[in-house]
Amino acid sequence: MKLVRYGEAGSEKPAMLDADGNLRDLSDHVSDINGAVLGDAELARLGALDPAELPAVAGAPRIGPCVGDVGKFICIGLNYSDHAAESGHEVPPEPVVFFKATSAICGPNDNVEIPRTSTATDWEVELGVVIGKPTKYIEEKDALDHVAGYCLINDISERDFQNKRSGQWVKGKSADTFGPMGPWLVTRDDVPDPQSLSMYLDVNGKRMQDGTTGTMVYGVAHIVAYLSQFMSLQPGDVISTGTPPGVGMGMKPVPVYLKAGDEMELGIEGLGVQKQKTVAA
């Protein structure tokens, strides 16, 4: 099942995709796609609906972030060994954990703002994991049962803010529009193996990242179980699981960064495609 939020920013409505890829409105059944409807029982109820009997959404509305009311936006750093190498780091002995501000979340095709004073805004295609039920002190073998589904995320990063401005990475990760999310939340029953998904990212039509979730250092089940030892995870929390090589910071001999007017396209197998244009903040 592919769940979608559509409409103007801050006023999105819930929908699902039918077999032909058309939007079908869910407003008569749920108020939003958020933590309140991401448990197994609620997802089963939505999955039992016949999309053909739901109202068709007219036109081509804006697609919003696929999860509303996100409580925590947790990220895993250096989770692909070849990306760690291009970043000048060793593979970490445990997952590197940081946060993005939830105010960074935007729709998958919204414009991405280059922050004022930025000289090093970068791209990162990542697999997003959406939590479906309360998760605390769980074992890895049970971890995927706590996942509602998966989505595509572009973990936009300002590298100078992240690496040269002291303190935590959150400075370089949290600008407005630095968290495009969606287009769809694909429920876990439609993603039988989250460690076998191809992924890519293009900038101005040039392939920059071309990888697979199979090369993660720490897989989804390990990450969810690991995080649950340090904090409870709640329905609607989102985990961004790291990026494969090919980011601008790693380009040789000179890093390549985004500038206003650039266009990005990125996708993960089965999870849809995002397209963003960069603009000056």
C-alpha cells in the first residue's frame, strides 16, 4: 500500500495510490497520515479498502511529505563504508546518530533553499524508515515488526555548517527544506527486504549517486533495535538511514556543491522519485 499526503503545505489531506497510480482521497477514513494511523490494525483497515471506491483526486496537486506530525527525525551517519571513506572517516564501530529539525521536512518536489552564507550545500539520497508502534528495548529479530513502512528522503546537508562551525552536525542538517520526504509511505508488507533496494541521485541530469541499501554497514533492523536502547521510538518517528557514495563533498579533486537553479532527481526502488529545484533562501 502506498500512502500519500497532498495539498498545500500545512493543509495536506490523506490519500492512497490505486493500481494505476492515481490518487484516491482517504479523508472519510482518516484525518491524516501520521502516527495515529500507522499501527498494524489501522494499516490493515486502510489496506482492506477498495481504492476504486474512494474519491479520485482531481488535477495534479502538490504532494506533501508522506508522514505528518513527525515527532523525531533521526539520522544515521557514515552508514555506507564507501561514503565514510569519501568523507575522510573510518567506518564507525557503532551507528552515528544525529537529528534533523522536524521543521526541515518538506514535500518531495518542493524547492530546496540554499541557506544564506552557504557555500557547501550537498545532497544525500537515503532510505527512510517510519515507526509504526511504540518501540523500546527491542531485539533486532523483532525490530522490523515495529516499522510501519519506508520512504525516500533527501538528507540535504550544508557541509561547512556541519563540519566547520563547531558542535553537532544538526547545524548543517536542519535548514528549512533540508528534509524532502516522500512521495509515498510504502507499507512494510510491500517492502519484503529493505536491504535490497537500488537507489540513485542525479544533479542537472548527471548521475552522482548509484547504490543499493544492501551495502549499509548497519541494516534497518539493527538500527531500529539499536536506537531503542537509547530512546523510545514512537509511531510517526522517521529514521533516515545514511547515504551511499557520490555526495558533492567527496568529489575529486574539488568538491561540487549545489547552487541556486540546480535540479535534483532521486529515487529508491519501489519508493518513488523526487525532483527538486534549488533556490536562494
